[in-house]
Amino acid sequence: MGRLSGCLLILSFVIIAICSCVENKPPLPVEQQVPEEPANLLRIGVSANYPPIIFEQGGKFAGVEADFAHLLPDELGRPVKMIPYPWAELITALLDRKIDVIMSGMTVTKPRKMRITFTAPYLQ
């Protein structure tokens, strides 16, 4: 057996070994598949327990912040998704880049301003 044939035989064994390590799972049923999110999705963190600012009603988010969030896709030209978080975890989720913005009637305070940036307040 020539050197080239020996190399091809070894390469064939390596490819077979690698292919046998790959797990071949059947695809998930459609109802269990998680749809891919668009790359330009704006993820809005909410703590929906502060009516009339943001709250849940009939399984959907409602209130002033929810109304503003529903206007954003047309204004920004990008889709939005409101993601619920406990109030105490909103800033951490923002800093960890799990969300892009917080919309939960958060009051501007000096300690919060040291960690995150706020828009101009619209409620007094």
C-alpha cells in the first residue's frame, strides 16, 4: 500500500469516527420548536405589577408603558418583545444584555443613574 493510500485510509477512519460522534436527533415537533428571533429585535424588560404603568391583563401586557412599547415597531422600524422580569432583576438583566431597555415606570435616582442611562422623565 502506497503512502497516499495509507493517508486516505487513515483520513477515512478519522471522518467515520467524527461522524459517529455526532448525535443524530430527530427534529422537535413544530409546537416545541422555539422560533428564531430577528437580529434587530428590541428586547424590553418589564415588571408587570405596577398599574396603570405596566400590568398583565388577560395574559397580555397593558398600561402606559405597554402602549408605548406597542408604538415602537412603527417608530423604530424594528420588532419588539416584552420580557417579564422581577423588579429587582431588571437592571441586572439590562447590564447583562438580556434586555435592551427597561419599561416599568422606573424612577430616576442617583444610585440608578450611576449604573444605567435614563431618558427624560415623562411622568412627575
